Amino acid sequence: MDWASSAESEIEEAFDEGGFVGSSIDELECRSTFCRIAARHETLDSRNEFEELTAMVKMGAVGIPIESDGELKTVLYFIRKRDDRPEHPARRIVFR
């Protein structure tokens, strides 16, 4: 299983185990170095509780709360650990 697939599974499991009542995930997509999650919340309390997901998933995370047209949303980004990232070809270039 590649990193993106295992990261998606880890996030989904943490969400399910966390029992985040009043929150739902609208989008979850992981690529080679980060995951993006868009979530919707019924109340401000459920949005605040949802932020605990960042402590449950063992990756760096950044969350952006959004209020639009009376809807409470959060966009979370989980970042792959630096030592776990694939080697990028540009890092092997030697300048002389």
C-alpha cells in the first residue's frame, strides 16, 4: 500500500474512532506528500471537537476554520513527515 492510501485509511480510522458527532467529512484526498480534508459541522462545539483529529493522526497538521453562508466548515491539511518523503530528483543535482 502506498503512503497516500495508508494515510487516508489512518485518517478515516481516527475519524471513526473519535466519535465526532455533528461533523462529517465531505472530501478526503491524499497525494504523495500531504492530505486535504474538507469537513462540515453542525455546531461550533462540533467544529472545535473535530480539531482533536489533528492530535489523533501522527502527522503534522494545519487547520483552517471557515464560516460561509451560515455553514461551519474546516479544511485540514496533514503533511507527510520529512524523513518519510520520496527522494526528489532535484535534490540530487550537484552544482559546480
